Amino acid sequence: MSRADAQPMNSSRARRRRLVTTSVAVVVVALVGLGVAACGARSDSSGPAPGDTATTSPEAGASGALRGVDPTGQLVDGRLTTADGRTRTYHLYVPASLPADTPVPLLVGLHGGGGWGTQFEDNSRFDRLAEANHFLVVYPDGVGLSLLGSGDKLRTWNAGTCCGRAEKDDVDDVAFISALIDQIEQDHHVDPGRVYAAGHSNGAMLSYRLACELSDKIAAVGIVSGALEIDSCTPSRPVSVIQINGTADQNVPIDGGRGARTLSGGSHPPPRDGANTMAAADACPNDPAVVHHDDLTVSTWSGCGQGTQIRFVVIDGSPHAWPGSKGGPLSGATVGTAYPNYDASFEVWAFLAAHHR
């Protein structure tokens, strides 16, 4: 493996950036790319940041998770070559607060369709939570489509029946994420029982696919504004899931189908089908307990296989935008204005951190 020397980032967060290149043997159409904001794209305008907003979840913080702090660690830009000859890229945030000799959790953060890794880093701000809670977070890039000067942007994941070029080319993104986890575990002291994935929209769909097809490595997943897009889900081990969907989502409608702002060209299954499927796969013994709290309806299946848990959160009036994220001048027309009273980044991390093997 070759590494370039660390170089100072031009950032007010005083981080440093370096490049890693490695070889690993592993095994949307353009309109989707045009919908960058529709799938959770970065916005440059100011607004409430995850980690700064108040939470409305009745069970927030049960894991002892801390809210975010300014990140002062390193952002490592890396590449790996998969068995199909593709060069894949990723961006690993290594907090300055990491303990030297203790294994730490790893979170794989997956951007939406038409987004890219550092866009999702900016939108979710998982770096802030990683710094406060001492875990690694990696933001891989999907398969890109250069269009209208987009460069390395407009990227998608093959989540099954969605989305775009990744689906069309039958890209093995499960193998890519598996290899990426292996690489990070080789380079850093990762706790293999605390490896997680979380994503938005198309990235949420891939997170669901990882729960079904990479359960030997993934302990729990966070699903935001997504649905399960594969026909069969047979995880080899139970996986905990937190899923967050809004009733006003016009991209991935709460009742399924094709929404008014759906740009992928197809319809989506009802989001709750994913939670029901995972509850069955995890052999959850009972119907979920349902709690209503302000605009939230939280359904939780407990006592599932190996102590796993499935939680399905419905936010009344929330659109497709990542709840608690900052909005931009075009976001209202594509994903709606982010619901302000629920910090999805914190809620996802608090849930994941409470579920490990």
C-alpha cells in the first residue's frame, strides 16, 4: 500500500487530508444524476446542523451517545481496486479523539443517488458525532456519471431495483463495501462487532441490501428516506435496523409507488415493508410496540434474534430531505425543506451504538 504524506486541508475545521491507494481482490440513468438534491445532495446555505438541533425521540441517548463537536481529525481520501477492475474511492474521517489501543466502531455513510461521499459528509455531519463518540466514519463514492461538467459527482448505488448507472451496469456494491470494511480493519483498530452502515435515499436502499447480504460484517443499519429494493432478504445473522421515513416524502412515498418528485424512473415498495421483512428475518417474536410522540410514530420490535431490534420511525409532515440537515435554495423544489425537530444523524448513531455483537 502506498500513502501520500498528510497535507493541510483548506478548512476552518483545521483537518488534514491524505491519500491512500490500495488494491484489493474482491469480488441511473442520467436523470437520476440530475436529481442530486432530490437524493440528498449537499447544500451550501446555512441552517441547523445535525448535532445542534433538539431531538424529539422519546428514547434518544439511551446508548449514552454524545452530541457532536467540531471535528479536528484527518480526512483520508482512499482508493481501492475491485476484482472487476473498477477503481473505487472513499473518504475516511479519523477523529483526533480516537483512543490509541482500544478497538473502535466503524460507520459506513452512504450518500443518496446523484450525491457523492463528501457531499454526504457535509449533509449528515457524522464527523461531528464521530469526534464526540470516538468512532471512524467512511464515506464511499458510488459509481459516477460525468454529465454537464459534473466531474466525479452524480453517483449512484446498485441497491437492487434502484438506481441509475450502478443498477444498469450491475455493479457489485456489496462486494465493494465488504472490501472497504476489510481495508479499514487492516489499517485501523476496528471492533468487528460494531461495524454499521447508514444512508440516505439510494444510500439507505444499499444499507438495507447490506443488512440482507453482508450481515456477517454489519451489526446494524440506519435507513433514512429509503426502502428495501431487493426481492429476497435472508441475512446469515440478525441485524438491527432503525428506519426513518416521512409522510410528506414525494421521492420515496410512505405508501410506496412513484412519487411526484421521483427521478429514478420507477416506483418504490412501501418503506414499512422493509421493517416488516427485517422483523421476520430477525425472528422478532411479537408485534411492534407503538409510541406516539409529537409528530413521531415509533414502532419497535424487540426481543429479536441475538438481541437485535427493529425500529420504524414515521415523521408526520417530513419530506425526503435528511431530517435536521441544513437546507438550500433549491432543496425545497427537489426534496422539500428538512424537518427541523428531529436530528436524524444523532438518532441513527444513538441507535446503532446501542446495538453491537
